[in-house]
Amino acid sequence: MEVMSPEGPSRAARGGLVLGIALATCPATAVAANWERVVFAYDFAAAPEGPLDPTVWIINHPGSWWWVQGRTQFPNYGPWYPASEFPRVLGGACVIEHHHFNPHDGDDPNTTFLGGEIRAVAPFSPDRCYRFEAAVRCYAYPRGLVTSFFLYGFDGSKSDEIDFEFVSNRTSDDATYPGGDPVLTNTWNESSQKPLYVVPAGLDLAQVNTFRIYWYPTLRRIDWTWRDPAGVEKTLRKETAPGAVPDEPMNLYFNFWAPAPNWPDAYSAALQPVNGPAQNQVFRYDVLRVEVRELTLCKADFDRDGDVDADDLLAYLPCHSRPLQSLPAGCETRDLDGDGDADQGDFGILQRCYSGRGEPADAGCA
């Protein structure tokens, strides 16, 4: 607990009052009032079966005649290839498939698999904070495959990224991970990554699971969470290291692919493409629903960066006055209780809303 006054760390008289205050920090990642504003939502159970809505989703990489990620081609239909059968809406989910046989590969033997990727059309700006939520389901996969839910942006020279990746080399290893499936959380900033595997107790990726990415670019923070079978949201990782949090616009993605040997932790030499449809094996990854919410800022967050901390206290100080004393010009936002002044009552609200540096403030605290 941090003890503060309107003059800073020491107690001081101001406006005839002695204003000492205990400011308790409290994380607000899961506070419902913070996430009331939905900015993007898509429920595939409510979408017609067949191709995805092109006004909402982009499939693979249009404009590129041959796009390969790792060892998997994402076919771009149009002048080069016929319309892909996947990703598509089927049975209440967006189904992304991975095929061992790629009919577009002209090599002998074939060197690529056939997979898929979707991304939301609209990017998300780093000048605000978001909660990205996805309900997904994996299945039993051979070693050497990766499914993912992630954010990605590229500024022309370097990339930013925040990932949930499900690496079958790990998820298929029940002997090493008997208590739950491991997930790879990762963040890239300016093409520099910081990966970390997490093993949530009880996680079964063959069931429908809800994962969330909390991206707080203004707070330099990322949270990765998972809702367990009882519906309890559990934080898997919190990242606040300097330089680790992306600060570029990013889009929302899902994909299914086979890494190359340059990612040895996810690569499997035993997984190889086949040369004909008779030997083909098909695996699927389901995305059932997606939702993005924007952080509602607290009234006491005067610098609008997502937390209420010492910077907001300092922004309040020049405006503090006696009760019923008119507000100085430019101090209107410091009147937190709406009674026309910035007095002890407003300072009490600031006390209740104080979250501490880097902790999202509770938007309902006032």
C-alpha cells in the first residue's frame, strides 16, 4: 500500500485541509465495467455456411501468387488458384484445415503442405487498450503442426506480434504434460521476441476453450488469460518488460501451418508432404467466436493512459480547492463528483480509483 497526499508522498496542508491518503493498488483486468464497449464481434454459429464474409475477414494473403509460411502454402484464390474450400464456415465454426497433399505444388516430390489463415479486416490502434477474446478448438494432431490466435502488425521493416500458439510437438506429449496442454505465449516488438510456454492445469485443447489477450500499449503491458472448465478466468502470463510490448497497429489473425527446421521446437522431420490425394490426411482447427472490447477509461485517469497513478495525482494538485470554490480554468475534469469544485470529495474519488502505475484502473470506481 502506498501512502500519498495531494502534495505528493508527504502530508501537507492545502486549502485549509490536511489531505493524507492511502492509495491501494488493485489490478482491474477482469473488472466488467472496464470492458463494456464492444468494438468487434463475430459469432460463426450465426454466420451462413460457406465462404467467410469478405467485408469482415481476409483469407490468406490476397495479391501474392505463392505465399508459404514455414512449409505450408496459404492459397490465394483469384487469377492463380480456384476458390479455396477452406477456411470456411461449417457447423457453427470457421474451419481452417491443414492438408498433407498440396495440389498446387508442382515439385516432385511435393515440398509444401496446404493450410489456411484468416484475419480481421480492420486493424487495432496502439493509442487505446483492448481485450481480444477467442473461443477455439484443436484436435489430435501429429507432431510438427501449429495452430494460433494472434495479433500482428508490420511497419514495412519490422514486425509486432502477440501470440497464443498451440504447438503439437508439446500438446501431443501427454507423458511430459499429464496435467494439462501447454500453450506458447509470445510477444514480438520490432521483430524481437520473448516466448514463454505456460501449462495451465486442466487445459484440454480438444475441447472448446476461451482465451484472451489484453493489450495495454499505453501501459506497456500484456496479459494472457484462459477460462478454465469452471468458467474462472486465470492469468497465464503478464508481460511488462521494457521494450517487450508492441506499439504498432495490429490485425487479429488465426492460422494453421507446419513450421520449417528453423523453428526446431515446433518442427518435425517425421511430418512430410505427400504426392497425391490418396495419401492425403486432413486436420482441422475451429474458431467458434471472436470478440474485441476496448478499455473504458476511469474518470480519474486524467492523462488517459489506462491507469490512475502518481501522474494523475500530480495532474489533480493544481486544481484542488476548498469546497464550493470555483474551479480554475482547465480544471473541469478534476470535478469528479460533479458539484462544481475540486475538493476533498473529489480527492476521495481519486483515492478509490488509484490503481498504481501500469495497473488498469477500475472504470466503475467513481
